[in-house]
Amino acid sequence: MGYLNSQQVKALSISPPPNLLDVPFLVYSSVYWGVHAKRDLSDCAKSLALKLFDDCENHISTKIFLEKWFIDSSGPSLFSGLHCASIFGIDEIVASLVEVEGCDVNKKDSRGNTSLTWAARRGHEGVVKILLGRDDIKPNKSNNEGTTPISWAAIEGREGVVKILLGRNDVDPDKRDCVGETPLGWAAVFGQEGVVKILQARNDVNLNKPDQHDKTPLDHAFENQHEGTAELLRSRGAASNP
């Protein structure tokens, strides 16, 4: 991170960006610094990370990171240091950032993902707990496709995150997204049996809620040949649409 904070790197323009083939170490550092920091976050590394986020929106490493993560980089100002730290799952940095005056924990990136969405999607339970500890957090805030943090956790099979989110009364475990899919529906699509077990045990989850194509979670399990998921759903009385 010392390299990313150097004047040499800070001076690089984000528009137009440099030819990335000429700066392989810059690319590697931009994409993987958080992986190394998470493994061993010294006080010095934490300080450098927070310094890097001081001008996150104008730093070349942010643009590179967004491109490598397939996030629209046309508007890097939408992407914050809190988003980045939540993607990497660095608890200590997230805890520091949320205490900064003016921090918007519900800020969306260019695809509408909040920091909570990213943490839930990546399965970073510690970050999820920190963000949910904020009084101003909005845990049902969806992205541009209407996908909520709990739906992303269901898609990725993040059982621990699902349980944490369901521990709150203000999390809707049956909310539809833009294609009418619920968290249970997505868990069935991807055969995430552990998540299916958790969700189907809830009284506030409709086992037969259809999506916009009139397909139920059981339909998805059958279509994607997830026999274990289908059996779980049928054991609870789930039905398939004719």
C-alpha cells in the first residue's frame, strides 16, 4: 500500500488511464492489496489503507479495481473506500470508516450495491455485523436489479450471513427483485441447500411464491437438477406450478 500511496502513482491520470500492460505491478497492487492486508493488518497497513481512501474516487487504483471486478468504472465517484473495504472483508478498516463524520453507510456504487450488499455477497460476516450495528443502516436497500443483501447472500450460499440478517426484524426475507425472484427462489436456482433449509423454516417466507415467469422455488430446483434442494422443499410442502 505504500506503493499505491506514492506520489508516482498518485500522479497517474484516470482519464485517460495508463496502458495497464506497462504497469503490471500497479494492476496487481490495485486488485490484491486488500487480500494481503486482510491476512496481516498491521497498524501501518491500516493507516496506509485509510490514507488511500482519502481520495478514493480520483485514484488510479480505484479505476483498475473497478474494471477488474467488472464494476462500471465510468463513474468512480460512486465507489467509496467503504465499498472497497467491504469487498475485501477487512473488519478493522470498515469499523474505522463508519465512524468518520459524514460517512454514508447506505451509499450505492454505479450498480446500486451498498457496502452491506458487497459484504453479504462475499460472505464477510464480521463486516456485516459492523454495518448492521449502525442505527442508519438500511438492510433491505436493493441494487439496480432490485437484489437485496439477503438475496445476494442466498445466491452465493452465505449461510452465516443469512442467519445474521434474519436476526433483524427489519430484514424482509421474502422480498422480490426486478424479475420477481425471492431469496428462497435464488437459493433454489443455485442449489444452496443450507440457505434453503434456513429460509424454508421461516413463517414469513412463502415457499410457493412465483417469479415473473410464474416459476416457484421448487420449479427452479427441478429445472436446475438440484435434487437435494427439491427434496428439501417438497418435505415442507412446496409445490410446482403446472
